[in-house]
Amino acid sequence: MIGLRSLLFQIAFLSWSTLVALYALIPLGLGRRAHIVSIGAVWSDGINWLLRVICDIQMRIEGQENIPAGPAMIAAKHQSLWDTAIVLRLFRAPAIVMKQELLNIPIYGSLCLAQGMIAVDRDGGAKALKQMLKDARAAVAADRKILIFPQGTRTLPGEHVPYQPGVAALYRDLKIPVVPVALNSGFFWPKRGFLRRPGTIVLRFLPAIPAGLDRDTFMKELETRIESANAALEAETRAAL
């Protein structure tokens, strides 16, 4: 039954995403960025509806009181496509730090550009870093939240991947608080694999790290908070499955 539900979800997800992308071409062609942002939130809602109805996967958001008003960085593990979709609903026009290669995907890349996402050329060296900081400053000036995955790639639950220096560069340059995030989406929409097992996806916002720490202290604090909170959440999830 789980296999059948997973197949039905995959078909429904791809169909829904294609429909939304095609519809978004209208405001994209008219240059109406605000409409594209709204469509992204609706796309996120549709995904969560499909997960709930087809796969019996619920969603719970915790710790929203820890999110500061105004600009802030949201730093999370990246275990699933769900992680990027949900922020389109949780925040107004979030600026997601993403791989530049994703801009090459037809329609999707154009929609990301139209929404002011922060595309990073990971092989671009100092020039790429300078452009990332420029784009991030523009997002802060527009009072937007910035989502970054400090490890730079999707991971499996329990997998350890080094934290990349880009998050430290943004923290030092932007001088805004950073909200660490724990999540368990990889149990239900894994990096690899087809099955969507029933349960509850939890996204847990942790207390913010204030601006102004030195680089080493910040990186240690960020990794410690995320890894310890994620380990606790993963233990809770395994016990519930």
C-alpha cells in the first residue's frame, strides 16, 4: 500500500508542479513578481495537501516565536525538496540560496530569477562570493528572510556533511541574526528512494544566534545547535515510526 501511495503521490506531485509552472508563465511574461511569489505559496500548499491526503504525511511547524521580525537568515539541514517548498508559505518572498545550475532548468530557473533567489556559482571563487553578498544585501534591504543550507547539499538523516564557509561570509557581512532549524523531512521524502512513509514532518525553529560573533564562534554555535537539535528530532521520529 505504501508503494502504491508513493507512486500516486509522485504522479500527482509532478502533475501539480507542471500545472503551476505553466500557469506562472503568465505573470512571468507580464513581469509581475508579486504574483509569482503568491503562486509559489500556493504550490507549497498543494504539495502538503497531496502528502496529507495520499501518503498520510502530516506537517508540524514549531518554534515560530524564535523568528525575529525583519531580515534574518534561516539556516537549516537540507533533507528534501519539501524544505525549500515550505518556506515559500512560511515567509513572504524568501530569498533562497541555491546552486546556480538550477537556473538552467526550463521555466523553474526563470521563476527563481523572477523571485530574486540567490544563485551561487560554487566554482566561481571570489567573484561568486562577491555576487552572493551583493544579492543577499539586496534581499536584506527589501526586508526579506534568507534561507541557506549551510552544508550546501541534501543529506540523509544522521549523515554528517561539513558546514561550508558561505554561511559565515553572509553572517559577517549582513550583520543579521541567524535562526538555526532542525527538521526530519528526510524520513518521509528522502534524498534517495521512492517510498513516502506515513508520519509527521516536523520543522523546528531554534532560538536565534545574534549578530556580532566572531567567525569561529558563530560556526561552532551554528553547527552545534543544528546537529544536536536534529539528532534529538531524529530520535523522536525513529521512536514514532
